[in-house]
Amino acid sequence: MDRDALAVIVGARSLMGEGVVALQWTSMDVASLLWSGVAGWSTVHGVRQPVQVTSTLGTYLRYLSAHRLFDQGSDAMTVLRRALAEHDTTEVRSRGRAGARSRHPAAGAKALAPVLPIC
């Protein structure tokens, strides 16, 4: 979990909840936070948008779920996980549009330098 990403998530979530960090989470909340909330909060506060927002949000939501801290009306964790996957912008920002193809194990083999003998 990235502390900077968590700070941005909590800050953006408090703006969405009128100054209170709401514990009711729906797939729409996840989408709103990932697509505009984090970017908007980062811009307003003059900080760089953290790269690990999606994975940190996933960890935060799993924590809330494991400790039964979700408020009534929250979506099930499976729905929230799906929303995280659907709205993950990390790959798009860091690798362009290649997305899942660039994460495939075979894709990494092409990037490795050949092993040459010393003698």
C-alpha cells in the first residue's frame, strides 16, 4: 500500500462526502474516485497523482470489508473488485494502450538483452 496514494484517496473521498470520509462504497463511487476524484484532488492541491492508486484502493476496500466497516448500502466486495479492474487507469497511463498484452509473461522475454559469453 502506498501512503501517498492512500492520502489522496482519503482526501478525494472526503470531498465526495462533503468533508466526511464515507464508508459506504459502491461501484459508482470507485469509478468516480478513479476517473475524476483522485485527479481533481491532486490538481487542486498541486500534487502529482500517485501511480498506485488502484492497488491501494483495493487494499483499503479489502481492509474495510475484512473488518466489517462498510456502511449499509455498500456493494459486495466482488462488485467493488470488478469496478476496480474495470476502471483501473494505471496500465493506460504507464504503458499506453497495450494494457494486458504488455503484462503477459511472454512479452517480457522480448525486452531482455541476449546473454553473450565473456570469452
